[in-house]
Amino acid sequence: MEPATALLEELRREVGRVVVGQRGLLDGMLIGLLAGGHVLVEGVPGLAKTTAVHCLAQALGLGFQRIQFTPDLLPADLIGTPIYLPEQRRFRVRRGPIFAPIVLADEINRAPAKVQSALLEAMEERQVTIGEETFPLPEPFLVMATQNPLELEGTYPLPEAQVDRFLLKLVVPYPDADQEREIVMRDTGETPRLRAVADADSVRALRAEIRKVHVADSVVEYAVRLVRATRDPELAGARIDGPDPRPASGLVQVGASPRASIFLVRAARARALLEGRRYTTPHDLKGVALDVLRHRLLLSYEAEADGVQPDQVLRGLLAAVEIP
């Protein structure tokens, strides 16, 4: 087994000592880590979203900060603020919790627009502006945000520009009966203390390995065709499955941008490395397509009125677009 694959398996095992099941959630977070992209995690309360992010940060051995997003949160609470020192007659910048390698933005969709704007600069530029000064953020830097479904009280939709900066949007399902039983049984015992099996240098080395994963021209072409199909599902011949199967015409108001094509290939390379391969396949693209694309589709009013979900449109596209 290659060193990179062995380290990734060790990370999985260590987090699995606390988190039961949720393999898709853990692999998605590792793909985000490897590809250098931020991860948005959605699910109802109580599904171990926060616990999983915290455990991964511990296993990685990196600095970690948890920020609870609330309606009264201010940008200064996130990035920091200048503090006046009377005895020295000068200002000193007090850095906020954003200056950490891994930031857990808990319940991100409860924060006001100004806070989202400050976070957007950090996510996109890997820097923050405090007063008239600009400060670089640590490397590696990764935002893992959790959000509750928008139907819950006190939540607000994130700005499209910010949502587009997330490499993946992971949807966390309920555990099955056996997993839920195991969760309850573990709660009766002592919670294990996780050990750090990696550090900043090993994370940077893993990211360097991603760039060595081969991507064939046919795989790139497939990624581009998938993303372009999101802008006109009818032209791609996509159909929506369900009680009333029908063409996907008129269901997408805005499709994915070229950034999605880039992120789709990055995530596919990370998935290939997770599986111990040095080359990507079209099935790697299909394996990450829902997570990469579901938050980039803006559905039409007709689709929302009919209760159509982005995943339904994307599954129709995956079935319609020919695999090379």
C-alpha cells in the first residue's frame, strides 16, 4: 500500500473510533481536504455533522476553531478587530478564530450578510482584511461548514456567490437501524481520545499527490459535457424519474459555471487517490458529481412548485450524458 493511501486509511479508522457509519460524509471531507476545497455539510440536527468535523481535525493534528454562527454575529467576531493600546498609543490587531487551519462554521446559514461577506473573502482569497491591513490565512486552510435545512426556523439561504465557493455539498442521511443501535451503545461507554495521525506537512504532501493523479483527455471532456448539460438539460435529453417521469425541460433556471468543471475534475482526482489509484475514470466523476453540482443549480419556479430536487435533475443528466 502506498504511503498516501495508508495515511488516508488511518485517518478513516481514527475518525471511525468515534463516528459510526457516515462513510460518505467522511470521504467527502477527505476529498475536500485533498482537493484544497471547502465543504458544506447539510442535515437535520443530531446526525454527528459537528462531531465528524471535530474528529477529523483532531486526527489531522491541525489547529481547529469552531465558530457558532448566530444572527447577531459580527464580522469582527469572525476575522478580528484592531484594539487600541493607550500606553503604546497605537492599534494592535486582535486576530479572530478564522486564523486556524481548519475552521468549523457551525450552522452557517444562521449568520447575517456582512458575516457571510467576510467569510467569502477568507474562502476565496485565503486572506482577510482588518481595517486597512490584509492578513494571509494559514496553509493549509479549510472551511467545513454545517447547515440545517432551510425549512427549519431561523435559517436563511446563503448567497449564490458563497455557495459556489464550496467544492462539495454533502447531504447527511439518517443512520440505519444497526448504526443507530451502535451509536446508542457507544454512548454508554467512555468516548475514546483520538490521536493525531497527520500534521500540516503530511496534508501538504497529500495535496501534492493529487496533482500526480493522471486525468485523461476523455475524462476532462466528460466533465465539461456534464457541466454544460446542467445549463440546458432538455438539450442533453435528461429526464426526471419519479411517480411522473418527464423531460427535464424548464426545470433549471441557472446551471453550473466553468468553476464547476474545474472542481469536478479536482474532486474526481481526490476520489481516485482515496481508492488507491493514480488515474481517474469516468466513474470517479459520476461518484462525486452530485456532491459537486447539487448546490450550483438554481431551479426554476416550476421545478420548486412541483417539488423537484437538484439531485433528481442531476441523476437524469448522469443517465443521459454518454460515458466515454
